[in-house]
Amino acid sequence: MSLFVIFDCPACECVEKLTTVDAEIWNCEGCGAKLREHRDQNGATVDLTVVEA
């Protein structure tokens, strides 16, 4: 079962549905980009960067 969120994709710069690929990698349903999640010391997501567009 994959988790999804509605979030601003840094690759296509649109609010899209993002689904989990693995623990730190997300996939944008809109443009297909793979995004890496970056967390702070408390485990909160602070940023998404484009791994593959």
C-alpha cells in the first residue's frame, strides 16, 4: 500500500498528488518526477528535491 499526499511539486511547480516509491522517494502523478524527501532532526519533512524529472 502506498501513501499519497497533495503537495507542491518542485519539478512541475504545480500542486499534485505525490505517492511514495520507498521510504524517502516520492513520485509526482502530474509530471512523473521522482522526488527525494528531506527531514529535520525531529522527523518532519522540510523539503523535496528533484531526483529525476
